[in-house]
Amino acid sequence: MHGKHVKVICTLKVGDIVTPENGLDSKLQGKRLKVLEIDLIPKRTCQSGCMIKIEGYPNWIDSDWVDVV
């Protein structure tokens, strides 16, 4: 939950190509995957404040878990 006077900035946009970092899913390591959705005010806890969905992975992940290609 974010408090008053808090702004979440996410430099990712839908359609960006990213690669997952180590620890997500070994089958996805080194692959170039498209960002499908972005949630800036997630109802789940995440470190960055920005959750994303990427192709090839069914769950929402923290945007900190990917690198932009």
C-alpha cells in the first residue's frame, strides 16, 4: 500500500522486450520476452511498486526481476 505523496514511476511500457534475471524460471533465462501488462498500484507486495506480466510466464512479477533489452 502506498501512502500520501508517493509517486510510482515505471520506465517500462507494454511491448518492451525484457530478459528475466536469475531466479525467476530457469526455462526463461536468456530469453527475450515482451511485456504484456503493467500494474503500478499492485494489490500484492512488491519491492519496486510496479508488477508486470511477461509472455511465457503465467504470474505477475516484480519489474525488478527483469532487464530491458
